[in-house]
Amino acid sequence: MLNRSKTLALSGLAGIIYPFGFAPFSWWPLSLLSVALIFHLWSRTDRATALWSGTVYGLFVYGIGVSWIYVSMVNFGNMLPVMAVIAVALFVFVLSLFFIVPVFIYTLLAPRVSEQLRVTILLPILWVVFEWLRGILFTGFAWLYLGYTGVDTWFSAWATIAGVSAVSFVLACMAGQLVHVYQAGKAARLKGLVVVVVLASISWGLQSIRWAEPSGEALDVSLVQANISLAEKWRPENRENLLQTYLAASRAIKHTDLIVWPEAALPMILDEVPESYLSELRNLDASLVFGVVERDVTASGVNLYNSLVVVDAQNDYSDPPQTYKKRHLVPFGEFFPFKPLLGWIFRTFNIPMSDFTSGERLQGNVSLNGIKMLPTICYEDAYPEDWRRQVADAHMILNISEDAWFGDSLAPHQRLQMARMRAIEFQRPVIRASNSGLSTVIDARGGIAAISPQFEPDIFRSQVVPMQGETPYTRFGQWPLWLWMAGCVIFIVLRRNKNEK
């Protein structure tokens, strides 16, 4: 059994290297090694030390991996640095509970499970379950799932079966097998290596399966990245210049099918946009998607929505334009949860348009000349279970973002990595337009077809092939994963009962 000081030091090291498996570094073996090391530590120490180990590990994982939250709060939320440090520290500690609680559960169950099954099945299951819980509780925080590190590996193919959590489970099982190989005797090591080889081989085989196929001719898409400073964007005196910047850029694009502007490209409310400007947009040679704020007035007050608007070149405009209202809002950025409790944070922010209303859950896809697109805004693309059932009826996924809120941090790269996983899960191309980058066109296999530089104005175009067909994940969601893990639990129980006889 390891002593406490050595265990905590190694836990800190494991936590430090875990985020380097994610973009922009993408050294995925480091995350696998991190998980293997922490599994080894938890399986070789007492309960109290294991709980401290989980705490230290979580503080380093999230303290580094989501350090961009501080950038957003201070640089763009105008929060005092000392207040931002306190807020980020509290947030990181709360996230660390998603390691502390499963470690506690593990210490309760471990004495009833064989040493091999603890690291190869029990810990991987706990890892994935609490990763999933972190993504749904209190609106969810779906960052740094282990599965995202596998986006450029064979293991990403498991995402087509049961989503990114399936990739997390396979990688966690791989980490557990590596621990078992290290801890066990010679004969057991050989069996562990065989399991690793089998998992890798199945993953390689899954990659060759095409669940979706092209549906019609490619769409020529042009993305406009204006790189408007957030400090300037919401100032009324800059509004006219900003409107003309987007209009001029779009007029310069010839012979394209679709032009996409980013989230809140027009920093105003839709009903305040001059009719003459809307007429100019309708007269463009292509269809247009742009972000803007919508509002409606009810008896209880005014509701603001972070919206996406479609100006269809094939429409005679006798009908109102298609719109999509963002459903999954960003806590503290677009709405403030638990205002009575967290009002002190609300008063330290100065974020424009930070009190939105969620759009209705079922809004459907948007359509352009027969091509259907699943609309998402900003980090909604990190929550595929919110809209998974719509994908079967869509030919591609559309996302508009304002990643300038994250500055020059890890977040835009992490978000792009998540978007690539969405393409793999559903075998659908993804179109992402961001004000400051990284604007991207992702093909239906998760590869980057075209990408813009960060923090530079850019206009680029790419061919996007519409796709049709369903992956198992599209049809069944995460149920294959839950059933498999339930089967693993039953196996552990039966194995324990057999050993007790």
C-alpha cells in the first residue's frame, strides 16, 4: 500500500497530464496514462487517502482543463480578478466532487470485488457514470469527457454505437487493463494484453462501417468570420459599421449556395433591424444563416432569445423566416441559476444580453431548398442527447458560435474537438461559424475539411456533402452502453457469489 504523501503527489501528476490529451495538444496517450495511474493509486490505498487523492486529482484536472473560465469572467465578464479566482476555485471544487463521490463508492464496493475486476470493470463503470452525471446535473458541464481524446483514434468508432460515453468506457477499460497488466502476475498479464489487443482490433473494424451515405449533390458553403472585438461589438455607435461589414463580405461571395454568419452576428434585436437591411440580405445570391437576438412581449414581461435566422434564397418571403431559439443556455453567461443564492456573482458581471429565455425543446430542423440542417448555437453541440432524435431527419449539423468569449484559451480548441465527435457519432457533416475562429467545416467522418485561423477576419468556402442514414447511436442513444455496463455489473455479482461458495 502506498503512503499518503506519495499517493497525493502522484495524483497531482496524473491530474496535470490529463488535460493534455485534449485539443489543442491532443496527446491522447497522456490522458490514458493519467486514468491508468489514478486507477492504480485508488486500488492501492485506504479510503481516506483515496478520497484525498480524488480531490487532488480533480483540482488539477479541472484547474488546468477549464482554466479558460477565468479568461471569460475577467476579460469579457468584467469581473474583478479576485472574485473570478474565488468563483473559479469554487467551480473547480464542485467539479472535483465527480471524482470524490465515485471514489467513495468504489471504496465501499471494492472489498466485495476481486482485485482484477476492480480496475478493469468497476472503476471504468464508475468513471463513465459520473462523467455522464456531470454532463446533466444543474444544466450540465460536458467538458473533458475522456472519450473526446479518442477523436483521432480507432476508438472513436465506438461513438457511432453509443456516443462519446462509449468511447470513454472503452478507453477507461483500456486504462484498467493496463493497470491489471502492471499489477498482476505473468499469466494474468498476458490475458490483459490480449484484451487490449482485442479492444483495439474491434475498434479498427468498426471504423470501416459506413452507417450513412451521401444524399444528393454537395452544397457550396461560405463562412464569414468577421473577428469583431467583443469590446466593440455591443456599442450602439459601432452597429452600422458592423452591419455593413457583414453585408459587404457576403456580397463579395459569388456562386455559393449558403452563407453562414456567427452567433449574434447582428448585435441587436431582430425587430430592430432596419427593413431596408433585411431587403439587402434577401437580395443576396445565396441563402443566409445568421445569429441575432429575438424577443417577444407577454403579460409577464419581455423574453429575449439567442436565435438563429434563415434567409432562404428559394423563399418568396410571403412566409416569415425560419428561426431557431437556443434551448440549452450557458449558466452565468446567458442566464443566472439560483439567483437568490448566487446573486453576488450576478452583481459582479457586466455581460451584454446575459438574461435569455430558453427556446422550446422541440423546434425541428431548418430547411434550405430540400436540404435539412439541425441547428445548434454555441455549446449546444456539446449536448447531443438534447437533439439526437432530430438527426435522422437532417442531412447535416449547423452550429453558430461566439468563441471570442473564451479569448486565446483552450476552450475554442476543446469545442472544435467536441464538434468533430458529433460528426463521428451521427456520420453527418458539421458546419461551424464563429466570430473569432475556429470556423470549420467537418466531414461526416470527423475530419476537418476547411478551417479558419483564429483572431483574423476570414471568408472561406467548402463543399459539404448531405448525408442520410442512421448510426446505432442516432437510433438507440446510449442504451447499448448502459445495457453493456449493466451486464458487467451482473457479471461482477455472479463472480462474487461463485467465489463465496
